[in-house]
Amino acid sequence: EHEDKEEELQPRDPVVVVMGHVDHGKTSLLDAIRKTKVIEGEAGGITQHIGAYRVKIGGKPITFLDTPGHEAFTAMRARGAELTDVAILVVAADDGVMPQTVEAINHAQAAKVPIVVAVNKIDVPGANPEKVRGQLTEFGLVPEEYGGDTMFVDISAKQNLHVDKLLEAVLLTADAELDLRANPDMDARGATVEARLDKGRGAVATVLVQQGTLHVGDAIVAGTSYGRVRAMLDENGQPMEAAGPSTPVQVLGLTSVPTAGDLFLVASDDRAARQIAEKRQATERAAQLAKRRKVVSLEDFKKKFAESEIDMLNIVIKGDSSGSVEALEDSLMKIEVSDEVGIQVIHRGVGAITQNDVNLATVDKAVIIGFNVRPNRQVADLAEREGVEIKYYSVIYRAIEDIEASLKGMLKPEYEEVVTSHSE
Ligand code: GDP
């Protein structure tokens, strides 16, 4: 524990997330900001998607988390990461407040994160920004022009209209409502924003430094993974030696892939980092075993089944990045069909579908979901022999739709995948 003294604290930049209903323009807005406002005006803009990026508005930097939507936001919070200072709520002026708009408001308010409203798509004929203002007052978001304290900015993400004004509103809101300071002169701490396994470079994690300064050569622990920072890259792929508070940075050198939202900290040396990580791994294994025993215990299951007719759909999720796996799991857990059936994610992980996954699915009668990942041929054959179903998705909504339909017993296969050959 480090108690910051008043004189150690220095101003830091705000960290911003974009939320809102599907198709209201979250991705378009993030793209528009990225394209036009890249820090230092690097030619060609930010070429890499590392999970976060920084832009400058009037000389002041803002850090954006590049995964839109409240699913990722909430999954991270669930792991203890409070990364966000300000939330931009995107509401399409031609559509108005929709269910996920309300969810986003609830999540932001639960996290006590101030909201700036971006009323988007004002270029669309029939768009009605005033209606959006009226609707949102019901949720406690009262525009300044109506005497409230929430800033509303009418924009068009597609035509890059008033995006500057929106960013200024974010800075104003941060200045007015928040005391954004951190101590840059201590060992770094922060949270993992995104992580993946790269074929050539090993585990690659984007972390956001929240306190202190991260240096190349530091020994770090992130969740159950550990390692020494071999290199750090910014969103343009440029090497960095040090990263201070509110800076997102891609870290190479971890021995395994952490999960989005995992907190990281610098340890005194490599040995300490490894010991902390191994202790956490052991705890996690024990917790998972405890969880699994419940699932496979026939007695327990029968009892539950007899009492309230609980039936579980067991699922194994494998995906190409920890962010997508977390988001998918989170959304699946929210599906509600009836009291008689439920869903349980018995295993999740980053990387290809392995023999282990298939074995687990065989034992627990689970369905495997591959999100942008596939098994190799041996594993696919094994799954076929064992009768384990593997479903592949690249869009979260499709996966959720299918699972929802299957719980209702009304999934009609539209596409069937037929393997005709394998090539190497
Ligand atoms: P998301 O699901 O919230 O990330 O929404 P997207 O950014 O994917 O946008 C959904 C659709 O709305 C896309 O077809 C965009 O081209 C379109 N769109 C986004 N912003 C605007 C806008 O300002 N004006 C218009 N006319 N279309 C927009």
C-alpha cells in the first residue's frame, strides 16, 4: 500500500470509454477520433489496434479505451479495474434511447463515472436531437441548457461533424467533476486492457498505467501471469522506454496471457513476480476445481433437478483475445430464458481449441464456442468422435442469438459446415 502525499500528486489525462446502443455509432465515433486526432499527428494515423489510444485536443491528451460497449467495461470492473474517468454515451438521433442506452447509463452511474452525451447521426434526415434530450432527462441526464449538469453535443461520427466539440466537452466535464491526479514517481500499477497471444512475440498485453511509471526491464505481475517488460510499444508501434499515469502501452515479455481487467503491478524482482503469480494460479485452480465438482456431482445435480428442474447448458469458450472472451461470457451470463434452464461457462481461455477443451466438454457434456479460433485437425477429429459440438463465431451477437434460441429449443440450423479437405 502506498499512501500518496499531496505534494507527490501530479495532473494526469482523463481515460474515456464509449458506450451506447448497438448501431448507434460507437465504433464510427472511435474511428473518427482515431483518424483525425492522433497524438503527434503521425502520418497515416494509428495503424494498430492495441485496445486503447491517445489523442490531443487543444494540446491536452485524452486516452480512449478502444473497445466500445458496456460489456467490456463491466467485465473489467468485475475484475477490479476502475479504469474509466468519463463515459461518452452515444445515442443516435434517429433512433433515440434504446435498451442498451439505458444499460450503459446504469453501468456508468454504478461506477460513478460522469457521462457526456454524444447525440449522433444528426446528418440523417428526420433526426431529432431534442427528443433524445427529453428522453434522457428521465434518467437523470439533464442537459446544461435545461439547467442540468450534463453536456450534450450533437455530432455526426460518419461526417466527422462536431467531434472536436465533443472532445472539448469531455475535457470540461473531467475538469469540472474530477480530481485527476496521480503519483508518477513510484512503481507502476494499473490494469490490463487487452491481451493476446502473438505467434512471433508471445504474450502481448496492453496495459493502462494508473499510478507510477512503468519502465522497460521492470518485473511485473498481471493477474496470474508474470514476466519482465522486454519492450513497450505505443499505439503507433513505436518503442517506449517509460510510461506514466493514464498512458496505454503494449507490453512484451509476459510468460502467459493475462485477462482483460487483470490488475498489474511492478514487483521488486523477477522472483517475487513469479511467486505472486504462482500463488494466484494455485488459488484459481483450487477455485475452479471447487466449481467443477459441483457441476459433475451427480447427487447434487439430481437433487437440484428434482427440486426445481434445473437444467444446465455447459459451455466452453475459446477466443482470440481475452477481451472478446470476457465480453462473450459476460453477455452469455445475462441471457434469461426461463427458470428451468441455465447456462454455465465451465471453462474459458485465449488461443486455439485444444484436446483439453474437448476432453472437458466430453466429461461435462458441454458445447464449445470458438470465437475467431479453430481447433487443428486432430482436435476436430477428436471432437467428432466424442460427439462434442464446436460452434464457430466471429460476432458476439450471433453467438448470443444462437444460444438463446437453443435454450428455447428453437434453433434451426441455417448453415452446416462440411469439411471437404485439409491443407497444410
Ligand atoms: P456501433 O454498433 O454503436 O459501434 O455502431 P457503428 O459505429 O458500427 O455504426 C452503425 C451504423 O451507423 C454504420 O452503418 C455507420 O456507418 C452508421 N453511422 C454511424 N455514425 C453515423 C452518423 O453520424 N451518420 C450516419 N448517417 N450514419 C452513421
